[in-house]
Amino acid sequence: MLNPRTRKKVEIIALLSVIWFVITLPLPWILMAPPETSQTQLIIILEITAMISVPFVILAVVWTLKPELTT
């Protein structure tokens, strides 16, 4: 069994992973679309994914290193 501290870390990382997965879900369909329509959509989705992913990755690292910041 996991101790409460490890369990909390796993829950946070799982939550961040689910959020990231939902955000990047449209990418496979955009990549399969015709090139003339998908190029601008792909760039916009990638920019949004990058802008959203960076803060979540930073939060995950900080919360893992200093879990007392979550309270």
C-alpha cells in the first residue's frame, strides 16, 4: 500500500496527466485532415497545448518537491 504522501503525489500527477491528455486529444484528427485546412489548426492547437502544459509541468515539479505548498 502507498503511504498518504506518495498517494497524494500519484493523484496530482494523474490529474495533470488527464488534463494534458484531454487538451491534446484533437491532435490526431487534425494531423489526418487535409493539409490546407489542418496547418493553421495544428499550429494553434500546439501553441495552446504548449502554453497550458508548461505551467502544469512546473506545478507538478514544485508540488512533488514541496508538497506543503498545496495546502
